[in-house]
Amino acid sequence: MRKFLILACLIAPAAPVLAGTWEAPAGCEAFMTVQAKACRVSHYYRCAADRPGEQWRVDLDQEGPYFFSKIDAEGQWVESYDPVMQLLDPNPADPASLSELIAQGVDTWSFSLSKEDGSGSRAEGYDRLTGQSVTIDGITLSQTEVDFSEYDLAGNVLRRSRGNEYVHPEWRLFFAGPGETDLGDGQWLPIDGSPVQFVFPGEDGFLATQPIFDCDALTASVPVVRVSHEP
């Protein structure tokens, strides 16, 4: 994240953090907090130094921040940290396009990603509007069907995911949903990172540092992020 002067601030702390308020980086302003299933709370923010339409998200578990990502106005995963930096490679073969999804009901995509450690991957898949909508905490979202595969540079499968997500066209944002993932071993495991609460500035829980749903000791460690829009 180029806005950060110290990369170490992106790394989750070794010990659990106490309940408190997360602070956006200098030059950035948070506009929404989402409490989700699978023991995750996410904060969404925009930074003055970014291009129009770009948005950041930081995910926190019970120990603190563990993942940052930036998308553009079309939902492309431009940049992320976990804490290794990963960037979208130039000139995608088939760029992700939220505008195409909204206009045509389906969007295919194929692009490659490079990490600062020299590794890379390729992702291919599609998003399709199902025609269904859901209302979560008073927010109406359009349901999507998603299917994607991620490969390493040698063509080996790193991850596959399929299931449903949600999109808010006006916000230009995707949200995780129920589905299943294969982490390269051929075993499909259930995942569900669906939003439960949307919290806005001035409301209780805005920028809370602690997730509140599904946070028992047996919470599955399967990642709910994906390589495209709701990384």
C-alpha cells in the first residue's frame, strides 16, 4: 500500500488486540464497517492520493488486521497485502468489469497477479447475476453466482471457488457469500463470509476492531477472501 510509510503496520499483531477503534491511514477516510460471518470485520475507506473510484478494504480477525486490498471502479483487484504486496499485472487478457456485469448480467475475467517476492498467479472465472436480491441489515444487495480458478505460473491449481456473492451496484462493491473452495488438493470445503451488519459513521460499532460473529475457538481457518472482487 503505497500510502503507508511503514509496511509493518499492515502485519497483524502477535497477540490479540483489545476492543477499540481502528484508524484509517493518513490521507484516507473510512466510510463503512461490515461485520461478517467467519469472525471477520472489514473497514472500507478511500484515500485522497488514489484514482477516482478506487477503494480500500482492511479485514480484521480477533488478533487484528491481516489483509488489505484495493479495487478500482470496475471491481478489479488492483493491489493487496497479506502482508506481502500483490499487484494486478498490466493489460489483463479479460479485465473484470462491474459495468459489464450490471449491463449484461454476466462478466468473465482472466488476469494475472505478481507478488513482490517474485511469485505470481493467474485467475480465470466469471460473475453472473442470478436475478435474485437479498436484504441484509436493511441493505438490498444483488446476488451473484461466481466460479473461479487460480493457477501458479506452472499451471498448477492453487485455489478454486464457487458459490454466491453479493454486489451493490451503486457502491461498486462486492461482498462475500456462501460457497465452497478447493485449496488445490481436490477437496471442496464450505465457506461463508456473508455480511451480517453494515455500520456507518456515527453508529455504534463503526471502525470496531473486534469481529462479533462466528468467533468461537473452532472457527474454520479456510479463507473467505477471493482473488477478484471480494478478496
